[in-house]
Amino acid sequence: MSKPLPKTPEEIKEMRIVCRLAAEVLDYIEPFVQPGTTTAELDRLCREYMERVQHTVSATLNYTPPGYSPYPASICTSLNHQVCHGIPREKALKKGDILNVDVTVISQAGFYGDTSRMFIIGDASILAKRLCQVTYESMWLGISAVRPGAHLGDVGHAIQRHAEGNGFSVVREFCGHGIGRKFHEAPQVLHYGQPGTGIEFQPGLIFTIEPMINAGKAAISELSDGWTIVTRDRSLSAQWEHTVLVTEDGVEVLSLSAACPLPPKLVTGTLATATASTIAALPPAPQS
């Protein structure tokens, strides 16, 4: 993968727009994530919202990286022990399930916006709720480590320390990534590592932070559909994702929207205040 390049002011403007659009798909779909709804129905609703309301297109539909068959859906829906890239199916959600919905849209200007959230269906187990919360906290601790002069390893270390300190494990095989005019750009953002290692951040870099955290062991397997990744021990898995921008004095979270969850209480200071203020100022997403 090539050396990561800072985005221009115009590219940053476009990335703010498209990342918010991706987050608004998640705002839109949240009321439909209920027992009895299938993930195939969620996929249909998201695709219609992207195309009819936002005038965006899905980056995942027919996405075909080398060695893969085309991905057949407009969102990824990873359920319970599914780690990532879950293909929407006709199986209905039930109380106690946990579900990651991962959305990447392409704007009319040709930029990619990427984000994902966990949804708890009904009243899940204490373990499931704790896993979702610790994964959310881990993502935000990783975000908090981003600033000019910091390193990629600082992000991974912050995530790994919190996840493993709470008895969970970090998936190694998948990582965050640069994003802009392409779906996947440099750098690769590992969710584990050592402080002070990896590239040094400079203003203008844009990338995703998207830790996948397992309740059991870190080992994973791929299902026969060629896409869906699951925990090898069939333990629960959770993932949250934001796209972030390295600013002159810190970090800006680009994939915010009016219904986006606030930063967890363990994130304090300027980042938490600025993020909460941004979310409060955003109008609700339009409905189809």
C-alpha cells in the first residue's frame, strides 16, 4: 500500500459531507432494527434510502477485491458471533441478538464515507451488553490517541489495552484504513500495537478506526459464502467504526450525525466537548 497523503481542504470538505451521509443511513435504519425484522429487509431499506433520499450509492454492493466474488448487498450485517462482512439474510432478528451494521456510501462527488454501529435487539445478556460497551470505549480511546506527532501504534495500543484489560480479545486479521476517493487507502490502522511505532500522524490524514473485539479468543474463520467472518470459538463479537481526520491540534470525527451515540464517559476534555457540541447542532436526517 502506498504512502498515506494528507487530503486537500476541498477533499476534507467533501469527506465531511459523505461521512455524515453514511452516519445518517444508520440513523435512518435504527428504528427498524427490531425483533422479527430480517437483515435482508434492513439491506433493502438502506439501499432505497441511499438511492432515493441521499442520491448516494453503496460502496459494498458488487464490491469485488482480488480473490473474492462480488459482495451481494448494500450493507454488511454481522450478527452475534459474526465478526465482519456478514451478508444480509432472510433470517429474522430475535431478542437478545447483537448486530453490527456497517455502511459505506459513495457521494455524487466520488468520495467514500464509512462507519458502523452496534445494535442490541431487546434485552441482551450482560456479557453482550458489556462487550458492545467495551468495544465502543476501545474505539473512542483509539480516536483519543490521534493527534499530529502521534503514531499509528498509539491508536492500536490504546484499543488493545482497554479491550484485553476487560477480558476480551482483539481481532488481528482486519484493520482500519485510509479512505477518500478510494474505499481503501493507506494507512492500514491496526487495532493492537506498541506506542511510538508506525507512521507519524500529520494534519490532513483521514482514516477509519474500527476495532473488532471478541468475547472469547481472537481466532476467526471464514464461512463458505466467501465473505462472512466468524469467531472460531463461536463467541460473541462486536465492532464500532468512525472515520477521523487528523487536524492541526488533534482529531475530528467525521462520521457524526444527529442520532450518533455520544462519546463514553471515559473520554473527556476537548474531544468529548467538541463531539457532543457537533452532534447537538446537527439536524435530523431526512426520512424516506
